[in-house]
Amino acid sequence: MGVIGVQLVVTMVMASIIQKITPHYSFARWLLCNGSLQWYQHPTEEQLQVLAGKQQKAKSKKERKYNGHIENKPVTVPKDINLHLEARSITEMDTQVLHYFSEYQWLVDFTVSATIVYIITEVYYSLTNPCNEMNISIVWCLLVLTFIFKILFSLTTHYFKVEEGGERSVCLTFGCFFFVKAMAILIVTENYLEFGLEAGFANFSGSAMQFLEKQGLQSQGPVSKLTFKMSLAILCAFIGAFLTFPGLRLAQMHLDALNFAKEKLTQTLLHMNFLSPLIMVLLWVKPITKDYIMNPPLGQENIPLMSETTYDSLRLWIIVFLCVLRLALIRQHLQAYLNLAQKSVEQMKKEAGRIITTDLQKMVARVFYYLCVIALQYVAPIIMLLHTTLLLKTLGHHSWGLLSESSYVSPKEIIEASNSVKSSTLVANENKKLTVAQITMALDGLQNVFTPLFFRGLLSFLTWWIAACLFSTSLFGLFYHQYLTVA
């Protein structure tokens, strides 16, 4: 397998763009600074004192003497003060103080570059159909997923460091819940959930045993089915824990965005965006989607509406479309989050008593300073879902075409191809040096172990699981913010 030619040129050009152009022209920075997002500036202490009727009090603290000692007392203002926050457009200078801004900018810009590389590679493969080249877009997608897990892990550990509050308990609770849920899903027969995980693991185990036997090793298989499913359940538990707070935050932004939206079309898109993970989940439920489409009850004759190949391609397109829809609605959700500053002030005005001026300023400023954290919680699940789907298409040998079935490879053809590749590679490497032939045979052997049938089952399950975690956490967050929080 060689990585030369067009793919190498595209990779080098894109790496140069990331290094030299994105620091000056950043898509991530444009999403925040295109003038559509408004943030609320916290009032100064002098402004609060003027509103409270203390024009001459410019000091931040009061001094009182008790028995010769000076007591410092914070300045307070009434909670029902007539305060109106000043709204400003986000500028590039404002983004320098945002927490996690560098992580947000790197993730979004690298994802855009990786997606462009993937599109160019797909066009290249559709035009030339190279056989002996490794698809380098797989490496880009894997790097994107690696960065996402790193960032989500960093955000989750940040919640764990908070001593006060129940963030740590929430992560642990949802992690255990998703572990039990994953174990329950993995024992469900594939008559209901169509992943192909059982067939993929059986093919992986059989191919691995043949590969080890050719290396002179005797083995019953690299891993047992129980160990494989237990490891997969642990991975699912971590994914669920990482997506807990993004889902909870999405629910709150969804409710606020609905209240902020005026047009019916925008409200409809917001509802569709919130239900998009559920739509993705149902795409793999056979009795609801695939069986009904493949064998619809139309009279006595069961005429399929589409072939299995077309359905697999349509499923990929639906996921991509829903991911693009969620990205298109990022402005509405981030603005709904920024409006929490004004919402908190309006809620404070309904309360009695006084509040320290510094606490009021922190309450308003905290919303803007954590904007990139919220942006990461919004875009990271989308990117994870999108690039897992792209890997599913490429490694699973699916097709983007909804009408053409020529590029579809059935599971039986995959198994037959894995057996035929072994003999063909031996003939092709006869005239090469011994070391090169051994390396090529080893790589081809690993390719025969990790077959498209195995990747179809694994990546289908992971794609479904990410969507299921997003919907579960956002649905719980919707219930919590709608019925359990005090308005």
C-alpha cells in the first residue's frame, strides 16, 4: 500500500494551510466574530452606585471603625435595581479572554481542513478508483476523533475538580447508567437493532486466527466475545460520561432558543435539531425503519421501496444532513446562552434584599467568559458523530450514491475478497526484496483481519451509540430544566 500521489499532495497543502493561513483567517473565529452574536457587558461599580443613588461613592469598600479597628465591608446594591445591560458584538479582541478559546479554534479549524481533505479524497477515489493506495482521509478523521476525546476529557476533568456542586456525581451517575445501558444493548438480538456487530466480530475472530496460524502461533482467537463486548461497554460508558454535560447544556439552550425565536420556520428547525439524534437512533431499528422500507405492507405483494445498498447510503446522507443542520443553528443556540446574562439580571430583580457589586459583575461576566466552553460542548458531539459516519462509509466500503449499486460490497463478497487477497499479494511481491515482501504481506494480513465487515459492525454501533447518548442526556436535561428547576 502506498501513500503517494494526489493524496500526499493534498495532505501537504492542507497542512501548510493549517500552519500559515488559519491563524489569520479562521473559520472558528468567524463563527463567533461575524457580528451576529451579541454579548452583555457587566456594569462597572460606578454605574451600579449611580443606579443605586450613590453618585459620590466611588470606593469599592466601606470603612467602619469599631473599637479603633477598620472593618472593610463590600459595597452592595439592591437586587431590584433598574439595571439594563449593554449589548455588544463580539470582536476578535474580546475572544482573547475566553476560556478554552485556543482549543475551540484548533478543533473547528482542523475539522474543516480534515473534512475538505475527505471530500477531495472521495472525489479522487470516485474518478480514479486506486487499488493499492491507503485512503489517507482515514488518518485525518482519526486525528479529529482523537482531538475531540482529548477536549471532552479535559472538560470532564474540569467538572471533577469542582468541589462544590454535584457535577462529579452527575458524571459518575451517567457513566454507570450508560455502562449498564450498553451491556443491555449489546445482548439485544440483531433482529431489532441492525448493526452487524455479531457478524463483524465473527469475521474478525476467524481472520485473526488464520493470521496467527500463518505466523506459526496457535490461538483460539485474539479476544473472546465477552471480553470484546465488555471492553466496548466500558468505551461506551466513557463516551456517555463525556457527552453528559453537552447534552444537558443543549437542552437548556434549546428551551432558551425557542423562547428567543420569533419565526415559525426557525422554531420548526430548532425542534428538528433537538430530535435529530432520535432520528439517527431509529435508522438502525429494523422493525421501525429498515423492515418497513424493505418490505412495506402495500397489498399482497411486498415490493421494496429501495434496495439495501440505497438504504445504507440514505442513512449516511441523513446523518450528514442532520449534522449540517445542527451546525447551521449554532448561532441561535450560542445567542440563547449569551442571553442568560440578561435573564439572570431579570430574575435577580424579582428577589428581595441586596447583592454585592462584585458578585453581580461576576454573574454577568461569567456567561461570556465561558462562551467557548459552551461552543465546544455544542460542536464536539456534532464533529464526533460526523467523522464517525465518514469512517463508517470509508472503512465499511459503503457508497454515497443513492441510485448506483456498483460500489456496494456485500458481507459475503467481503469474506471472499479477504481470502483471495492473500494469494494475489504473494504473486505481486515475487520480484521484490524479501524484507519489502514481508512487510507488505504483514500489512495485507492485518487488512484481512480488520475487514470492512468488522468496521461496519463496530462503527455502526458507535455511531448509533453517540446519537443515543446525545438524545438521552438532552432529553433528561429538557425534563430537568422544564420541570425540576425553580423558575
